[in-house]
Amino acid sequence: GENVEQHPSTLSVQEGDSAVIKCTYSDSASNYFPWYKQELGKRPQLIIDIRSNVGEKKDQRIAVTLNKTAKHFSLHITETQPEDSAVYFCAASRGAYDMRFGAGTRLTVKP
Amino acid sequence: GAVVSQHPSWVICKSGTSVKIECRSLDFQATTMFWYRQFPKQSLMLMATSNEGSKATYEQGVEKDKFLINHASLTLSTLTVTSAHPEDSSFYICSASSFASYNEQFFGPGTRLTVL
């Protein structure tokens, strides 16, 4: 089955700096790679996703890159703000099925 | 659009009792619903996948007789934790998807279960 590894587990940046979180996956059949932001006790919120036919996607301060050959994808947050502080999860799935989550990254943005 | 609700949002029960959690898609028909469990400071772990009108498919290590899943309609799935024990205490989150959502899963707000 799919195995998703995520690094780093914790990340602390100064407000305005960039943050990068990296994930690798094992199942070459995975074709959907979402990123979620989760605040304590709340549901995961989809912040950006990418499909296997695309190498990069950007939405304002957030971007995701996908390298299918190397089976890794990354989340980039630029101009970080204190409200970006949360736990971020990457995930990989085959269509809507078999979604596996990374272990999570606790991002802290210091004002 | 694409709103998923869960009920209850939290529940406290005694060891040995059963607890039912409902997951509803409010504004779309969910052909598939998923149940996840999340322990404190850990990731979401897929427990089972259910398609409307079919038996749920459970992940390895998840006891199907303990976690009963029913997906009787396109807008409702239920998870029943039978004979709950303290180690079942967790955050249970459902999600729903449809053919139109093309891979995206829409998450419910979660149910915090505490078994005393």
C-alpha cells in the first residue's frame, strides 16, 4: 500500500520568511496529492492540491510542486504570517481512494 | 457547497457501551464516504471506505465487528463503535466524495470520543 513520509515534523520561521514542507510517496499509481491545514480540534482544510498530470500549481502565497519520477512533492508558503501557524499534512491517493496522510508538520510563524 | 456535517461533535461514554456517529453530506450526493481516526498529535489514519449500498472496505488492522459502518443513502453514513474501551478514545473524522468532486474529499468537523 501507499506510504507517505513528510519532513520536517516541526518548522519555525520568522514572519515574512518562506516555509517549505516536503513529502515522498511510494505508490506510483497515486495521482492526487492534496495539502491540508489543520488547527487544533478542527477538520483538515484543503489549501491546495495537485494532480499527477501537472508539475506545479500556485495559489497566491502557496505553491505545490510534484516530481513524479522521484515520487516527491513539496509545499511552499511565501511571506508567512502568524495565522499560517498550524499543522500541515500532505496526502497521496489513487483518485479519491486510499488516501494516505503524512505524519504532519507543525509550522510556527513567529511575529 | 460541498458541506459535510458530523453528529455529535463530542461524546463521553462508559466503557462497554456503544456509540453511533453520523456523517452527512448536506448539499451533494456522496457516492463514497471515508472514516478516519486521529489520535492526539498524530496524523489521520484511514479506517474504512464505504460506497452507498455496499459493505464497507476496512483497512488492515481495523476490526469490522467493532467499528460498524453503514452507508444506507447517498447523504448519510454512520460509524458505530461497539463495546467501546478507553483505547478507542480518539477524534473520528468522516469525509465524502462524489464523481463530480474528482478526487477531492470533503471533511466533516470531527467527533471527539472519550471513553471512561
